Amino acid sequence: MNYRNVGQSGLKVSEISLGTWLTFGNQVDEELGQKLVRRAFEYGINYFDTADIYNKGQAEEMLGKALQGLNRAEYIIATKSFWPMSEAPTNKGLSRKHLFDSIEASLDRLKLKYVDIFYCHRFDPDTPLEETLAAIEDLIRLGKILYWGTSEWEADQISEAWALCQARQWHPPLINQPIYNMLNKKIEQRILPTTRRLGMGTAIFSPLAQGILSGKYTGGKIPQNSRGAAKNLNMFMLGQLNDHELLAKIDQLNPIAQRLNMTLSQLAIAFTLHTPGVSTAIVGASSLEQLVENIGASGKSIPLTDLEQLRAMF
């Protein structure tokens, strides 16, 4: 496993990290979750990503149990808050109250005294930005979180938060977590240039585009036990699963992957890691075999000519 500094900080994260979105509490039960976390840790993954909203807290609970017995100094936990956790109007967003309540609830579910990274899971237009940032600063000073970041914020929103933190001498955001893969390169336009200029790192999620880039859907076929066949999990990928022209293009990636001695999944993940500013690629896994395959993308090299070809294909 290779490691990278998060932006201009001294925090080192594994190139591949393990996420819990759509897997823990859905595809992955408690027993398998523990095996996945332990195997990931054995292979050098030190960053584990979750959120309060993932299966309404169940993902955090499963991750917390799986981490028991591991050396706390050797792993990084990231969680998030923004989305409603109940029908109550105070139990959502980035208000001071909700941030304090959500951190305490997450720490309780994770069985931890602090989280290493806390993400604002979306920008909150209903809360003054200064209120959010002041609350985060207090949580840092209380030792509840060590670093904070943004997830799916626009470039201007990130810049505004950074400038306000600088003006108030508060801890600025260290990291951004956006979606990024061969099929969705939106962050290259403004977000990555902004975060790189500010010295922030980037933890990208969905490097396999919900599994579309895993090679499972060759010929447009949807395997019975795949995420694409699960109605409670495939809501974010239906459009692409029905795009036969896109799936045919993805099939053309197989010869490139084979020539470079990679699987299609490894090629897709390695592609994201070749993008300047990317600190780690968050992968999900529903089996130990899938996890080990994805971990194998760390350290893989893609020649410049092939990178250019891949970029031109989508």
C-alpha cells in the first residue's frame, strides 16, 4: 500500500480507503463487515470512511464494532453530517446544535473519543456559514474532531469557507470529498484547481461509478446478485445501466486493462489516483475478494499515452 499526505498537512492516508456507503448494513452484515475492516487494515488501508446518514447510523455502529482491538493511533476515521436523521427540524443541516448533537451521536456509535476527519456532507444554505465554522472550530478545540472537510461543495463555497477561517484564525478545511471517476470528471473544471490552490487534499468516492466500471456489466448484462440488480441500491446507476452505448465503451477498456496487467476495476481506480490533487480513492466492497482486488490498484502505473486515451473515451 502506498500513502499520500492530505494536501499540505502531515496526515498520511492510504491511497485506497474503505467506505461504508450502500454496503454496511445493506450488502454487508456485521460478520462480513468485521472481516472486511480487518483485511483492509492488514493490507495497509488506514482510512475508513462513513457517515451518520449511512443506513441511519447502522454503518457507523458496524464500523465501530469492527475496529475494536485495533491500535487507534494507526487508523483514520472520517464521518459526516448534514442529512436529516429524524423528522425533527433540529436534526439536520449544519447548525451549531445539530453539529454538536451529531458528533456526540457518531462518537457513541463508533465507540470513539474523537474522529480524525469530520465532513460537512453538503453545503447548508439555511445556516450562516460563520455559525457552522465557529461550531467546527469549537469541536476541534474540544478534541472531538482533528480535521474537517467538505463533501460535494462547489468551488466558490469552499473558497468562501477557507477565506472566513483565515480571517478568524480558525482551522481551515483540510480535505474535500467529491464524486470522481472516468465517467464523471466534473471536479477537474473548478473544484480540484480550487482545493489544490488552497492546499487541501481530496478523498474521491465512487471511483468505479457505483460498479459500472468494475467489469460486471459486460455486454449490458446485469448479474442477479450485483448492485445493479438490487432495487434498494441501484437508484444512482440506473441511467448508466440503461445506456448501452456507454456500456459498450466501457467494454473497450478491457484490452487496455489486460495489457497493463490490471483488472478493469484496478484500471478505473488507478486512473483516479493519477489525477493531481487526489489523496485517496474510497472504495466499497461486498466481499473479501472484491476488496483485495481493489486494493491492488495502489501503486499501479498507467502510461501517459494510455491516460490520454482513457480521458478521451468518456
